[in-house]
Amino acid sequence: MQDTTSKHLIPDLLKEAARLHQSGSSAVAREVLSKGLQFAPQEKRLYYALTEILLEQEQYQEALDIIEPLSSVGFDLRNAELKAECLERMQRYGEAQNIVNQILDIDQYSASALNLKGLLLYHQNELNEAAFYFEKSIQSSPTNGKAHINLALLRLDTGPSEAALAILKKGFILSPHIEEVACTFHEIICDIGALSEAEEMFQDAYRRYPMNKRLAYLLIDILIQQNKLMDAMETIEKSMAIFGLGDGILNPALKIRSSLGPMVINPAKRSNGAISLCMIVKNEEKNLARCLESVKNVVDEIVVVDTGSSDRTADVAKVYGAKTYPYNWHNDFSHARNFSLSLAKGAWIFILDADEVLAVSDQNLLLALTRVPQTEICAYRFTTRNYTNDVGTEGWQANNGGYQQEQAGKGWYPSEKVRFFPNGRPIRFENAVHELVEPSLRREGIPIQKSPIAIHHYGTLSRENEVKKKAKYYSLGKEKIADKHAGPAALIEHAIQAQEVGEYGEALNLWKAVLEHCPDLAKAFFNMSYSYIQLERYDKGLEAARKAMELGPNLKEAVLNLALCQIRLGETRCAIEHLDRLLNENPNHPMGIGLLAVAYCIAGHMERGLKLLDEIRDMGFNCTEYIVDHVQKLNSAGRMRDALLLVDSVAEGPHDHEKIQSMRGTLTRTQVVSSTLCIRYLDLKGVSRQIIPHLKPLDDYCNLDEQYFKPVENEKNADFIFFPYVIDPVYHHFGYEKFKSILRQLPFFKEYESKFVFFLMDDISPKFDIDSVIYRVNHDKRNKDKNSISLPYFVDDICQIPLSDKPLYHVNFIGTLVTHVLRAYMLLPLLGKTKLPLYDELLGKLDTVLAHRKNIETYQTAMAEAMKFVQQLFPLTPTLQGIRYFIDISVEQFQYLPSHIQGVKRSELVDIVAQSAATLCPRGFGVQSIRFFETLSAGRIPILISDHYVLPLENLINYSAFTWQVDETKISNLQDEVLSFFRTHTNDDLIQKAKSAKDVWEKYFAPSQISKFVHLTLTEVLKANYRLNSA
């Protein structure tokens, strides 16, 4: 899928980097390319572009560091050309020569290599040969500006000539965007005094490359040298609007403007069509130049009232010929606006803010408004396009390309107000916040007409500026409605301000107050639903959105809020129905498409969801941020399963990069743990009486921690239905087929088979072919049910003493041989050669013990003989190949030993494990070993011998960090395996492994962790089940 994404992304990324570099933002261009390499590390074009930028910036070593590693992948012509260029610039001529020769051996027409060959010969003072290769480079690529410039410089070494200058000019014409070419040409052409011709050529180059900052600055220099200050001023203004205030351009610009003077209204036009642009500004040096550039050719006067800037806003205004006036702020926007009006001399007033522009295509329309007859004078209302990335904003519309140069963000929402009106004393602004001139126009009887002109507003794209602005409005609005008799208009205005600064509780109270005046106002219910959504009160949000839709059937944002609430409440299919209807009427609405994509992914229609995400991504929509936000909100709303489904669905598409992967990890490791599961404990009501005597309650699983589990009485609302009884005896008594039949007869099993949870605590391991969760102490890889889970022994802490660097024993084995022949076979390497023939006799005695368990007299006799035989065979503390063992073998299983013997054995176990570094943990009748978990609890290293045991939480725990596993097939070489383990691990390694073992026991397998363990494993089951359902 990454190839699909690269197809869309890489060309756009390269284009953006080139634009940034040309406009003087090379550092940002490099950052863009570096981020691209994180996404597509195999994309060579990104390496090439980054190297080219670094070469232009004369950072040759860094450029070489970027390009050189690609050489190891295989020979690549472009890579070799760039590497050779780096080496030539670093004066490592010999190395550069070798690479150039390599290139020309493969491609004798490589223009870059031929040009480099010429440069290398030039450095050796082989001028004729150098000229020959420059000419060959030009023949190979007639548009190669660098080769033309190099050839011209070589010819000019012997003195100026028409031929050399012609080559120089052609080189500039071909590649004026290359900084080295432009600067070289500028220096030479100025030296010879050909300024008029140079101006013409630079003007033409700048027209072709209007985003090239270097060309603009060189053109300004040529104009100033010719004293063409007005032309220079115009180019400076344009440069400031495009490139900003960098490189110290402001001070020279102010000097030129001082010579030219400010903009002055032509007296003949003063009362007949002159336009005064009136602005109030504060700290707008980053925006003001673009604004003024967009209107300077249509206004006759610029009045800028500065309300307290601490930057160079006033200087920027002066560069454009504005008259600037300082102003003491009075917490009243109308007062400041009216001050600007009082200073205006034109017949018409035009109102703009610094973060707004007028499109070039609308300039003539504005001028046309001034030519209406005096008898038809009126004011004009413009639509402001407030560009935003928040597609959920009320009234949002997608950019449609109508204003290709001006449009920004993901789209815009409209607002209307009068911006163009006759200049006259009675016409003044009103309202401290959201100031309007409309009331005074109405009082004066001046009609208001709607104009097709659009104003383009970018302030809403700057999150920081917008927050500051809205906070200011909110503060002033609060003062405004302090009067208890505030009308609905003031309440609505302040409710919106409260929402904009995140005061959603206050906003809800204000909207409720609005409804007391206007009970059927759809806008109020829509905004209430929005505030409820922000407060994550989705049930209330749903209710308010429904009311908004009822009162305003065409309010599409209310449908979006309704669908969003339904998704967060788990009513995904209802949301899909509403969104389908919405998109039938508004097919290109990205928020609708995005919400429907989310709903489809959650509902299991992954392909449809990903297709819709592709659609909005092609609209410039940031799908990753959108998905991450939904995942977080779903999880916060308790819809963790839906959040996981969404993450896993998107992971299959071209949006699966670092942030999505991180979110998936967070959900599966952390947020999953914090999500409470609903469980229904099943009692014995309705359970077949024939099995009740065989059931043993599992107290540890009857009262799980409420931090992880919420008991519910209704099985429909439960995530799982617990049958908290040991069911092994039922299996042993009734047999396999009857046992399965009994399970299927349990209450609710037929309807909710996949929700049931059973516990098998014995060594039985057949596969039952049911969809229920089965916790198995004996979880065998060969007989795995769909939802089998390995259940550990939650043993107590048997040792609190950390492993020392000199334990008494390397390895111990304390246990019985009777549970599996493997255990006896395991100990064969410990038998001397003289005792090996007795091995078969040992096995026979073990079989006799098992055969006589039900006859006390014969059983005790068999036990005594077998025990005596074992003691003769096995030494207690052998040392083999430098490894110290402790071996204590009981013929019988622990639970069959007399109680007093059990106590002795238990005490011995604790002492010996504490004195050992590792414990042998061979499997028994089943595949598990209780000794494995006892060893973990002691903080020692288990040596596990069981090929088919499914370790608990093996997808989460790295067992190799603290466990040594020996294949059963290598059991006859156990001694060598143990030796290998200790030889390859230092004492520090052993201590670290032992500590890790203890840490894992404390975190997952201590008795206090039962609830956490069950929660973790059941959460994984939920994830797996939902993934299957969505496939």
C-alpha cells in the first residue's frame, strides 16, 4: 500500500520542497524532504533533491553524507553524478575524476558528467580540454545552463567578447532559477555596466519564476543601481508579500519609501471615486504585506491605525505608502474602527483586516462600485471566505478552485458584512465586539446591496492567533451581556464566543437562555449538540442534534453531529443511514465522507471505508490526524472495541505510518487495560442436576476486581458470561461427547456461545470445537480451540532473596519422575555408564507404583522399592563439567505424599531454589509445569522442557529474556544444553534474567494479578473476535 501512497505523496512533496527552496526557505525544504525520507526511506528522488539543495547552500560534506550511502545499493547514474559534484566542490578532484570516468564509461552523453569533467580539467589549467567538455555537455543537453555559464567564464578569462557574453546570457536564460547561475550572471553583467539589458533579462526570468527569492532580490539591486526607485519599490513590496521580511529587506525598503513619499489621493479624484482603505492592526508584520499587496493597485489611500504593536507592523505599512497612526486601546473595536474612518479622505471606505486579501480577479469589480451615479449611492455587503481546516464548522464548503491563488486550508465557511460604503460622518461602527456599520447605514437610509466580491480570510488557519483573538472577543462579550436584560442577539453572540474558547458548559447555559426567547431556533439546538459532543455527553448531543434536524431539515451540520453521536454511542448502522442520505445531497462533503469512512470501518466494511478515506485524502484532508482523534474519542467513550477495529482497518490501508502504529500500540497495551469489561456470573440455576455434584467453585474467579470488571445481570449487556467452576471432573465422569453436550445445554449457551468462559484446571487437553473462551492450565499447541487461553499457576512468592553472583547450585531438580517418562529420561545424562542398564528397571518400578495406587498395601511396598532404587541411581549433589546440580527425586506426585512429607518437601524446595541460579522445569502428564511459575516467583531462571506448551501471554511477554528452553528432542543432551547456557551467560546476565523473571511474576502471575490477567486475555479475545467479524 505504501507504493500507492508514494505515487500520490512523493511528487507533491518534491514540488513543495522545490517551492520552499526557491522562495528562500531552504531549511524548511530540507525538513520536508527529511520527513519524507522517514516515510519512504527507499525513495531515491528525495535523497537527490536534498543533496541538490545542500550543494546550492555550499554544505558539501553534509550533501556527501546524504548521497554516499546510496552507493552501497548499486551503481546509479544520478547518484554518481551528485557524488562526483560533491567531491569536486570539496576539491577532492582525484576521487571526483574516478567517478566521472565511471559514469562516462556507462553513459558517454551524461551532460552532468561532461560538465564536471570540464571543471576538473579547468582546475588542472587544461583550458582547451575543459572548453571541449563544456561544449560536449551543451551538445548533450542544450538546456544545461551550468555548462553554458562555465564555458562563458572560461572564455571571459581572456577578456570580454561578444561570443562569451552571448554564451553567458544564454546560460542565464536557460537556468535563471539556479542560484549559482543567477548570481554569476548578475555579477558579470553589472561589472560591465549592461544594466538596462540585465533589467530586461531579470524581469523576464522573474516572470517565469515568480517564487524565486534570489531573482527578485537581484532584480531589485539592478533597479536601484539605475535609480528606478518606483519600480524597485514595487518589486520590494511584492517580495515582502511573497517571501516575508527576511534578509534585512525592511530597512532599505523604508529608505526608498522615504524618498518616494506616502500614497496620496489625486485631488481630482478625492470626491469622485477615491477609495480609502481603513485598517486597525496589532502585531501583524507577518500578514500585512500580503494584504496590502492585494489592494495597493485599487485603493488611493491607506489608513492604518496601530492599536499597540510590539513588532514592525507600522513599518510594513509605511513601505506600502500607508499613513500610520498609533492608538490607545479602549477594549472597543468600534471605537478603533471609527478613529480610522475619521482619518480617511477618500469618497469611499474599504474595510479589511491584516489577515485578509482581495483577489486580483475581483479588483475591477471593486473599482466598478465607485462608478455608480450619485443618486444610486449605497453600501455593499461582501462574503468573507473564512478558510479553515475544521470541516465540521457550520456552513463549511469545499474549495472548488474558483479562487485558485487565494484558496487555502480544507475549505471555508461564509460570513457576510458591509465592507464598502460612502465616507460620511454619520456612518460609524457600533458594538465593542463584532463591530458592524449596518445599524448606522440603516438609520441614514443608505441601502445595502450584496456584492459578488469575496474577501479571503486566513486568520482561522492560525490556531495560535485564532485562540488569542477569540479569547479577547469572549472577554469583551462577557462584559457586554452582564446586563441581565441582554437580548437574544447578544446571547447568541456570546454563546458562540464561549464555544470558541472551550467554555462549553457556559455555552450550553447561554443557548438555553436563547431558547427562552426563540424556542424553535434550529441553530441553538445544533450548537448545543456541538457543546455536548465536546463534553463527551453523546446521549444529550444526540437528542439536541435530532431537534436541530427537526427544526432545520437543511442543516447538514446537524446531521453530522447526529451521526457522530451515534458512532460514539455504538449506533453505527443508524449513523451510516443518515450519512448516506446526507452525501446523496452533498456528495463532496469531506466531513460527511470521513464520518462515513469511520462508520464503515467500525461496521466491518473495511474496503468501503478505506476507499472513502482515499477520496478525502485526495482533497488534502489529513486522514491520519482525523483517525487518531476518532480512536481517542471512541476509547474515551468506552467504545474500545470500535477504536481497535478502526485502527486495525486503517492499518490495512495506505495510512498506516508511525502515528497510527503508535496509536495501535497504545490501545493494545495501555488503554485496553483501563477499559472495564462487563461480565455476567452464571450461577447453577437451570444447570443440569446431574453435573452439579461434579462442579467445584472457583473462588478466585467469582469476585474479580471491579477495577477491571463490572458485574451485570443481563447476559445481553455482558461482554462475557463466566461459568466459575472447575469443569474437569465433569469431563472425567461423563466422557468427551457427553461433556460437550452438557456444555451446550447450559442456560444462554445457544444464544451467546462466544461469550461463555470456562476453566479447565487439570491435565486434560482435547479440542472441544466451541466458540467459547476456555482457560486451560494445560494449553497444548496441538489442540487449540479458537479461544483457548493458557492459564498460569498463580503461586505465592516463595523467595524474597535476589539471586547472588555465587549461588550454591547452578541447577536444581526437585520433583517426581512418575508423571512422565520424559522426566526419567531427562536424568539419564546424570547416570554413570555402569548404571545405564538399570534405567529400564527404573521405568518398570515407576509403572508398578502407578498400577498399585488403589491398593494401599501393595502401593506402599511398590513405593518403598522404587524409592530405594532411585536413591541408589541418582546422587543428590553431582557436579558435572563444572556445573553444580541438586537433585532430589520423589517417585510419587506431591499430592499423593503424606502431609508431613509434603511439608518437608515444600520447605526443601524453597531452600534449594533460593540457593540455585536455575531450576529444571520438565513437563508432566500434560504440557505444563507448576515448577516453572514457582521459579518465576522465586526470581530464578526456569529451564523449561516442554515443546508444545502455550506460555501465558506469550504475545505480550518476551520469555526469552529470562527463560531457557530445551527441546524435548535434545533431552538426551541435557547436560550439554545446561553447560552451553552457563558458558554463554555471565553472572551479571544471570542476575538480570532472574530479576526479569521476578518482575514478570509480580506484574502478571502473582495471586494479586488474577483479575488483571483475566482482563488482559479477555480483551485480546474481544479484539480477535471483532477483527474476524470485520473481515
